[in-house]
Amino acid sequence: MAHSIQPNLEAGGTIRPYRFVKLDTSADNTGIESDANDTIIGVCSGSTRQFDSANHAEDGDHITLQAGNIVMIEAGASITRGAPLESDADGKATNQTVDTTSRRIGGFALESGSSGEIIRMLWQPYFIRHNLS
């Protein structure tokens, strides 16, 4: 059986472009926009729904997670180049200032940016950094 690098997930609610995504524990194969202190499984793409929506996905839509190690993410605050990044309450990236071994880290900022800007991030979640599967 072949395994896909990118999971086939359905949105369990509204997900905006370039936001951290987490698994929804209330339904199988469902992802939702990440909150602060969540374990992150990926970053959705910048694509938006058809029919004049600004969202990447809405309830029941397919979620497209970015592939590869360098992904684009929306900053939720001032970001410092090289800082470990985690999700804020809206799924945007923010500098992590506490425990850098946390499962909440999604990666490391490859450039500085301010709130609302789309920046590059080195995708390095906990399970990759610690060789967990």
C-alpha cells in the first residue's frame, strides 16, 4: 500500500489561507484551523475557494497542506528571523518564547515579518525534529 506524504483531510470548519492546521478530534480525516497551544500537523496552502470566498476551505471542503520543508505562513505578530514559530489563536505564526522542545513548534522563521505578512518558514514540527512516527 502506498502512503501519501500529504493527508487527505476534510475541513471541519473555516480555514483561512496560509494558516496552521491541526487534527479535529471529533471526526475522522478532518482538520481545523489551529489555536494557540495546539499540536500542528501542517500549513494550508494559499489557494482560496471558488465563488468569491476569501477562505482556503469551509466545512466539508478538501484541505490542501503545503508540501516540502519551506512553506509560506501568515504572521500573527512581529516575527524574528530564526525564531521557533507556533500558532496563535487564529492559526497564524507567532514567535515561541517558552520551551523550544514543545510539540507546538511548527518550524523556524526564514525571514522577519510583521502581523499580516506572508513569510517563509522551515517546516520542522516536533515529530520530524525528534524522529517520531
